[in-house]
Amino acid sequence: MTINDLIKQLIYSFNNNDKESFINFAREYIEREKRMKHNQAAKELEKALFDKQPQDNLFAERRFKNSLPIPRDCEKGFPLLEIKNYNENMENLILNIKAKEKLEQIIREFKDNDILSTYNLSYKKKILLCGKPGTGKTFTAHIISSILQLPLIYIRFDSIISSYLGETAANLRKVFEFIENGTWIVLFDEFDIIGKNRDDIHEHGEIKRVVNNFLQMLDNFNGLSIIFAATNHQNILDPAIWRRFDDVIFYELPDENTRYKLFEKYIKQIKRDKTIDLNELAQKSDKLSPSDIKMICEEAMKISIIYSHNCLSMSDISLALNKFIEREQIKDKYSGANYERI
Ligand SMILES: Nc1ncnc2c1ncn2[C@@H]1O[C@H](COP(=O)(O)OP(=O)(O)OP(=O)(O)O)[C@@H](O)[C@H]1O
Ligand SMILES: [Mg+2]
């Protein structure tokens, strides 16, 4: 059998749900690898075929309990949501204490649902995440999904809205029906598109209906999932939207102390020399977001590696920082932003 035939047979048996044939063909493939002395590859394939991955299986189990197919846009047929699994931990998220405490409480409430429900209380299910770009809103949803071992349903709001207007309300309904059929962490990302459109006189009346629909669906939501909605334009969201949420978490730009921790975290994986002064970096990086700091550290590490410097030095980071500032200045100039970052 040629390699192509073998892979074809593997795919057929997968599609036909024929587990026995699948395993036989996979075994044949592994034997082939062994004959070609690809021992490492054969070992890894054997492991993949027979070892169970506890966390993935748990995710998969919960996911496949949901019998509905992934909802799709009626006209164009593209999926309205994505299901993703993450493996992050809370220590990776560097936030001020207030925000961190709120997140810890959301997690504890979910875990202690049994006790809460005996008092007729429910865990928080609708949470608004607000704050500047790159401060960790989307990342937070990844982390909560990892900690609670629930898959993340990711919904980019514009993909629902930008389809044919007549279909948008139907799309939303399909998304909510899907969510209510399982237990997930749900993220309506870039949720501000709703706020932006709500009072815009140029917008079609249809959009307003969709906004109201969304708010109603959020109100009526009775599932077990935790729904996050993230925005970086919280100032234009009207009070009607705020009231719908059980909690609101603000993501501030990091203060000096937090910036110190971020630099420390993001250069941790590389050997550094004595010139590195984290205090100085923290002072120099006022108004930068965690995501900016991460990008600068990655750039500095790459500079250090490709130019074969023995260790990461302060001059590598300064170079990366200056490149970043230059890029931001160009961006601000051409995008008309009138604030100074540093
Ligand atoms: N508070 C933080 N602590 C540690 N790392 C962070 C933090 N915030 C952001 N990062 C890093 O920056 C990346 C991008 O952040 P993220 O996508 O969560 O920002 P966001 O707030 O959702 O931004 P936007 O408003 O543009 O969507 C994250 O994946 C993470 O690696
Ligand atoms: Mg985001």
C-alpha cells in the first residue's frame, strides 16, 4: 500500500467511525516508520495512539455532550463561533489586586456552586471586561477556561453583525441556543461594536433591533456557562448594557511596580547579564500595556539570540524599546491618534 493509500484509509475509517480499522491502519503506519528507522517519530505516534490525555479528554467529553452542530451564518455558511481549549495558569496574568480578586471570586463561586445553590444563590455568569488594548481581557478568558477546565467559545461580534443584516438576529439566536446547550466559558470579544452602533443615527434600524435582541438574550440567558464580554471602548457603552452584567472588571494600564513584574516575567526564559536594570525599564515604560512589554521583551531576546550575544543585555532591551516607540509614533501619526505614549 502506498503512503497515500494508507492515509486515505485512515481518513475513511475515521469518517466511518470505524475505530478498529483506524487503529489497524495507524499501527501499519507506525510499523512503516519503524522500518524506516524513524524511531522517535514511531514512539511519539504510538504514544499519541494509545495514551490518554486526561485534560483534553475532559474537554472533549464536555464538548461532545453538546449535540448541536456549530452554528453557521445562514447566507455565507461560515461558523459563528469557535471552540478552543487552553492551558494557562493564573500566575501568568499580572494584574492589580482588585481585578485579580474579582477573578478569583468568579472562579470560587463557580466551583462552590453546590453550596451557593442551597442558599438559592447563583455564581456570576455575565461579566464585562473593560480596558485599554493589550491589558489582558482576552487572555483572562483563556485563563478562566483553563482553570475551570471548560472549553472557550469565542465569538467575534463583528462576524455576526457584518453578515447580511436580516440574518444577524437569527445568528445571535443560534449562538445563544448553542451556548445554552452546554457549560462553557463564552467570550463575546470586541463587544463594543454593539455599543458603537447603538445610538449611531447612520446605522440601519436593524442594528438597533439586534442590540436589543442581544441584551434581551443576555437577560434571559439561563444556561450554566460564564459569559464574558470584552471591550476597549467602555466609555461609549450605555448604562443599559452595564446593568446586564453581574460584575465589571477594569483593566488598567500597569503601574510602575506591575511593569517591573511584567519585564521580569517576559525575559525570564533567557540568561541575562548584570546590566539589566528592571527598575529603570519599569520607569521608562510608562503608558505601555502588558502586551507592548511582552512584544518588546520578545524583540530584545531575538536581537540577543540572532546576534549571538552571550546573555540578554540592557542595550538589547533599549534597542527593542526604541524600535517599539518609533513604530508607535509612526502609527499615531498616520492613524491620527493624538496621545503620547511615553
Ligand atoms: N495583564 C497581563 N499580564 C500578563 N500578560 C499579559 C497581560 N495582558 C496582556 N498580556 C499579554 O499580551 C497578550 C495580548 O493581550 P490580550 O489579547 O488579552 O489583550 P486585550 O486586553 O484583549 O486587548 P484588546 O482590547 O486589543 O483585545 C496576551 O496574550 C498576554 O500574552
Ligand atoms: Mg482582546
